[in-house]
Amino acid sequence: MNHYAVTAAVAACLFAQTLSQPVLAQSAAYSDGKIKIGVLTDLSGQLSDSTGQGSIAAAQMAVEDFGGSVNGTPVELIFADHQNKADVGASTARRWYDVDQVDAIIDVPNSAVALAVQQITKEKNRVAIFSSPASSDLTGKACTPNGIHWTYDTYALAHVTGEAVVASGLDSWYFLTSDYAFGHALERDTGAVVESQKGKVVGSVKMPANNADFSSFLLQAQASPAKVVALATAGADTQNAIKQAAEFGLGQSGKNIVALLLAISEVHALGLPATQGIMLTTPFYWDMSDETRAFSKRFFEKRKAMPTFYQAGVYGAVSHYLKAIKAAGTDAAPTVMKTMKETPVNDFMTKNGTVREDGRVLRDMYLFQVKTPAESKAPWDYYKLVRSIPAERAFRPLSESECPLVKKM
Amino acid sequence: MSQLLGIPPQALFGQLLLGLINGSFYALLSLGLAVIFGMLNVVNMAHGALYMVGAFVAWLLLSYAGVGYWGALVLAPLVVGAVGLVLERTMLRRLYKVDHLYGLLLTFGLALIFEGAFRHQYGVSGQPYPIPDLLKGGTNLGFMYLPTYRGWVVAASLLVCLGTWFAIERTKLGAYLRAATENPTLVQAFGINVPVMVSLTYGFGVALAGLAGVLAAPIYQVSPLMGSNLIIVVFAVVVIGGMGSILGAIVTGLGLGLLEGLTKVVYPEASNIVVFVIMAVVLMMKPAGLFGRER
């Protein structure tokens, strides 16, 4: 009896396969019969709370919302941990492109890893959409025809924060800077903006990365005449610096703390007593419109945390990619890239965004201030809007671009 | 003389005081390491992880059991000490007869497991732990603003360090311990239960790490990675002081804290390597460490 059941099952499978062959043949425009998206992210390091599993969940939501297939071809999602090491990220990207037939890589927090993946993607002629790294070099001197920088970049952080804060009268700055490429770039860009707005940089200190005690640097900042203490730091460094700034009473001594890169997961981890009053720039906050609230509520049910702007960006990037391959009828990189650049970006966090020729996505950016515990009415009710900055003022104009793809007039 | 090393002397005092605060953390942690190495000959790589566990126990007690800082200050070291006892009884014990390296590898593996487990459960962003009400606020000393809590940390860790030094070097129990290290068979022959004493020593050593964790919780984010950032420096402190030297660990911990504080003003970029430069120099001049004996 059992024997017959097995035979019947095998026969059914074979039959089903022969039936499905013509369908596959029809969708041959999509290579190897499936669309494969790889989420390359940080699953174990400092960035794993703000990206990591949440990025994977956001990508899954985007695929599900799209119906799980494009013109009948199934979409498959895979993911890997790059451990914040450029070599690990690069070898994963190579394996994905060469062996696993991955069509597009998404997310890639950590600029060093992203820059490595950018070059490999160009070499293999696939698509990479960077939703989480910061470095504006991705659309500057390291731009490629195969890469899109989705959510934000260091240029926008520097410009939005620098201009808006100086405009509000806080014109003398002191930088606490992480002593590596990211921190240096952020300090340099922001400092240039501050000075172009007639503000003044009165001092800065370069702090070793992954430092635990910031009290010494905070006291140096406190002793300076600056009105603003700007943190050009990331991850755990930002958190410990903020926590200890509260301990040493920087706020009470009249200093305004500006965090140049801060995710809502970090504000949540620190709590409002330590973070109140901090100003920050971000492209997304969950409580901005009915659409952002609807997405964030669904995300919260999956992850028990509100989405960070990185994770929201992953959703947008995957959706836009799927829309483009549907419209183009192929997953061949050059056509898909062309379609993505021709199609306006519209999702819950982006209204009429555009993908520029250098790969830069133009979107509005927002300057927020963290609420005081009294102002916050519910869990995750953390930010109040100070001002919004239109896309064309937030991002680097093409005239300043070092990207070789940009045709200079 | 209005400037010292290019810094106004008032600012210098401030930085030295901060160095002393960090130094007292180094002292407390390296003391535990020194006790364990001195008595058990185990290079306890799990020390940083157990420091992290101490901070997490404090946070868990506060969040789920409503036990505040002062309760945690007693309970968390007991919990961590108990964990240490279990580790010693079930695993470390089997390695005393083989090379030191095996103990090092075992405790290193344990550290990775602890960190991985907490990271899996709580993520890397860490948890906030408030400063207890009694120690909130601070005093303006004229040359700097000293948060009360930091003052308390220095006082508490100095007290614990000196107490430990006294117990080991000046009491009968300490004499037994030191004798058992030299010649366990002979001490056993006098009717003293050496294995139990060794277990308790390990438990006590890691309890010190747990205590340091509770003291650190209100200053740093309570995060699974907090121990791995600190442990390397603390090992350098122990090497400079002389492996196994109790007094060496305390004095070197405080001294290096001061020196690091000074570097943070003079040349901040070097502040995370100055300790290792000194370690290299000390190893060249005096391989057994400043306070160590050649074995």
C-alpha cells in the first residue's frame, strides 16, 4: 500500500514538473527561473539592532506585499552576516553572484563593506541597492552603473543638520569624532557646512573607536565656549557618549548635543531621560503619516520594535526593485537599472523620489528633536519634527559630484 | 607656570581624577584576574563576560524583580560567583593538571558562549540602567564637575581592593590559600579541604567581576559587548603588574588609569594604545611584571 503511495507521489511530481516546464520557458526572461534577492547585513555586531534581523523582516514584508512572485516567477530571499568585515562581505557577494545566482544585493550596513560590494556588483554586472551604509563616496568617486544608494548619506546628514542647527542660532560647534574614515568624513563635511553658514568650529577631539569611557572628551567639550557638541560617531560609541553626557550634565551647562547619526533603536535603548533634547537628522520616523504608521505597526508585530530608518529603507528598496523588474520584464541588470532610474520612487516613506544617474536616491530629509519624558505620550513616541528639508537641498548637487558617470556640462 | 604640558593645571586635575575613576575599574577587574591566576594558575578569559553578566543581572533584577541598585550590589556578585562555582566544579577542575593554555581556551570559549547568548536574547544596543537616587547629581569642584556616582565608584572599588589584599596577604585564611598554591598536597595533609578552597577562590574572583559589572551598569550601556571591550586592557594591566600579584594589580590598575587619562588630553588618538605600549616596554625590561616574581 505504502509502496503504491510513494510511486503515485513520484509520478505526480514528474507530471507536475512536465506541466510546469512550458511556464518556465515563458518566463525565461528572468534568469534561472527565479528572482533571488540577497540581504547582506550585520547579524552579530554593533549595527545588528538597527539593521540585522529587522532588515530581513522588512525585505520579507516587501516581497509578501508584492505577492511573492513577479509575472509568475517566484521571488526568493536569502541573507548573510558580513560581520562588519569587508573581506567577509566581498566573498559572500562573490559567492552569491557566481554560485547562488543572486540577482540583487540589498542593505549592506557599514560603508567599508558596501564599497567592496559596489565594485564586485559592477564586475559581475548585477544590482546592489545600499539602504544602510553612510558614505557618500558610493555615489561619488566610487559610483558605478550597478549601484543605488537608497536611504541617506553622510553628505545629507552633514548638510541638513549643519544648516538647520546653525540657522536656529547655535553657531559655535565642538566635535567629538570617532577616529576612523567615517568620523573624519562626517566632521569634515559638517564643519564645512557650519562655516559656510557663518558658524564657527571652535574645537574637536578625535576619540579612539570602540571606546567605553567618554568622560574625558566630554569635559574637554564642556570647557570649550561652543554652544553645540556634535557627535560624529556611530553605534555603541554614540550611545555611551550620550549616556555619559547626561551624567556630566552637558545639557545643564548650556551645551546642545547633536548626534550626526542616530537610529531610533538607539534612542529606545538609551531611554528619554538620557536622550531628551538631542537633535538628529533622519529620512524616516514611524509616526509621520497614516502610511508610515500602518507599515510600522505591521513591522512592530513581527519584531516587537519600531522600524529604524535603515529597515524602512530596505522595504522601499526591495519594492522598487521588484516593480522595476516587473515593468522591464527581465532581471538583466542594465535594463533593470535603467527602469529603476526612470521610475519615480513611491512608498510609505518616499513621495516622488528619484534615482539619479549617479545612483543617488533623492528624498526629503527631516530634522527631529528627541522629546522630553513629559512630552512622550506612548512607548516609541520619541521625536518631534523641527523642520523638513526638500530633497534637492539635502543631497549633493550633481555639479559637485565626483562620479565619473555624471556628464559635466 | 600657568600651563602644564600645554594644559591649564585645573583641566589637568580634572582629567587625572577621571583617570583615577577608570583606574579603579581596571583595579577591581584585574584584582579578580590576579587572584584567580595566583591561586589557580588559570588565565580566566571569561572575566570580561562575567563582568557583563554582573551588569545584566543587575538590570534583570531591576526590570523583572524590582530589586534596586543596592540590592543588586549584593545579589549580582553572589549570582555571578555561583555561576563561577559551577563552571569551576564542572569544567575548569579537569584542566588543572594540563598546560595553562587549555584553561585559557576553555574560558575563552565560555566567554564567547556567554556573549553570544546574551546578544541573541537582548540584542547589541544594550539596556539603560539608571543611577540610584541617592547618588544622582554631582558637585562642582571648581576645576571640574564630579558626578556623585563616579566618586562612589572610586571609594567602593578602593575599599574592595584593599579588603581583598588584606584578606589574602594578612589573614590566616589567606595564608592557607597561599600555602595551598605552593604545595597543595602538604596543605591537604594538614586537614584543609583544598579543592573546596580553590572553588571558592574562583567563585570569589569572578564575583569581583560581577561587582564591577554592577558598578559599571549606570555609567555604560548594559550591553553584551561591554566586557569584550574592556578585558584586553585589563589583561594588559595584569601583565604589567605581574601575573598573580594582588598588590601589583591594584597599583597598576590605578596608575594606568591615570596615565590613560593624561593621554586623553595630550594626544587623544593614542589613548587606547598607551597601555599596550607600556606593556611592551615592561615585558622587555622586566618580563615578570612590575610586582611579579620569577617562577
